[in-house]
Amino acid sequence: MKWILRNQTILPRGETAVDIDDRGYQFGDGIYEVVRLYGGEPFLMRPHLDRLRRSAHELGMRADLDNGVLEENFRQLAEKEGVSTGILYMQVTRGVYQRVQEFPPADLPVQLTAYAKPMERPAEALRQGVAVWLVPDIRWLRCDIKSLNLIPNVMARQQAKEHNCLEALQHRGDMVTEGAFSNVFLVSGGKVRTHPEGNLILSGITRAHVLSLCEQAKISVDERAFSVNELLSADEVFITSTSNEVMPVVRVGDAVIGTGEPGPVTRNLQGLYEESFGMVTKN
Ligand SMILES: Cc1ncc(COP(=O)(O)O)c(C=O)c1O
């Protein structure tokens, strides 16, 4: 990664030092988004920008970010970096101000930072499915905000890694909420089920897209939380995220899910998902 977008200017990475007084650095006082690039084109950019604005609003941050300007800047960034299959990362912090806990003056400009980098689709994992690890959900009660405060998610993902799993699935009491960096779905009797939107999960852009694909394919959906036992006895499980798309889960801890191979509903949704971004086959 050679280039960084800082506010509205693309600069060489070496010229974009972070000020110690940036509130993102001091407090994690900011928000972020990750957008997929397929063939150099951002996928589902608008809903990501809408969610960015919503996160800002919920945190009382200035949200005077213009969609058209942002889209143009991000396109230029991806082009300048020469990224085809990859991601755009963007974050907005509450700005640079002497370290006080309360909000700085309302007219302080927010700091937008973004970069583009290559990231292949996880082709083998998408074919074979992955293992996930269960952890208690120790996060705050505003998981609907895509905040830079990711300590519990980082801790959960590290535990998953230590158990050779791709992702950590979190549960509050007995109920499964979502992954550390993904939403989780189960399939039982041909029906798809996932945690409802609200303060306990992030409203994933991929989640919403997959729900619309279910509707299109006439797969019935139940947006209702499920228990750990229901998860373990499901026919199929999959997780969704911008980077990992529709990722089959074939093992949860020591428990094998279904036949131990990605199931037909998951495969169907994977195919529809690929069609929807135009399946860039050159990779
Ligand atoms: C906690 C959490 N849930 C769900 C998701 C999936 O969201 P999306 O599909 O918008 O990438 C993410 C993505 O990073 C996440 O961090």
C-alpha cells in the first residue's frame, strides 16, 4: 500500500503520520468501513456509506460526508493504488484535539483516512468451508455502531486463531449473536435463520444482501436469534462478511456441522452472491 487518502487528498503513505492527539488514536473515538473491490469496482458502496453516516450520527460525530465526493475519492484511490481484487478501508475519527474525554468543539473537522489494498477472494476456504470457535460475547450494548473500538473482537479472533479457527462466534448467555467480524446464519429444514437487527449485532451489508438473495431465490428466512445448541445441530451454518462473502462453516469447536461439508443452501447462496458482483473470473 503506497497511497493514503487523508480527507480529500491522496498522499504518499510516508506523508500521513497520525497526530498523537487524534481522538481515534487516543480513544478509538471513530468509525470505519471496509468495502470490497472486484475488478477495481467497489461493491455495495452506497449501503456502506449509509452505514458510515449512521455510525457517525449515533456517536454524535459530524457526518457531513458527501456520498458523491467520497465515491469519487475512493475510486481515484483504488485506481492510483492499482487494486483490482481487494478492499477499500476507510475510517473517520472525531478529529485532532487536546486529550479531553468529552467531545471537542462541534466545529472541529473530523479526520477521514482511507486506503486500498489487494486482497484475494478466499477461494479454497469458500470451497471447503471453515472451522469457527465459540466465545462469550463481552462487547458493549451498541454493536450496531461500526466503531474503531475493537478490543473484544480482537481478543475473540485471537482465541479463534489459537484453536486453528478462522472466526470466533460470540454468544450472550445461550444465544448466538454474531462473529467477531461477520454475521452468522444457520440452515435448518431448508430455512435460513439469523439474529435480528438491533443493538446486539452489526447490521452487516453482506447480511442484508444475502437476505435479499434469499428472497429472490424463495428461500424462507427467519430473523430470530438461535441458541448454541440450535447452532450445533443445524443442517448448515455459514458466516457473511465483506471480505469473506458467504463462507461455509463446517465445524464449530469440536462439533461437525451437518455432513461436514458445505451444504446445498449455502452453495446456492454462494453462487447467487458471485453472480451479483459479476464473478470476476480472471482471478
Ligand atoms: C462485528 C461484525 N459483524 C458483522 C460484520 C459483517 O459486516 P459486513 O457484511 O458489512 O462486512 C463485520 C464486518 O467487519 C463485523 O465486524
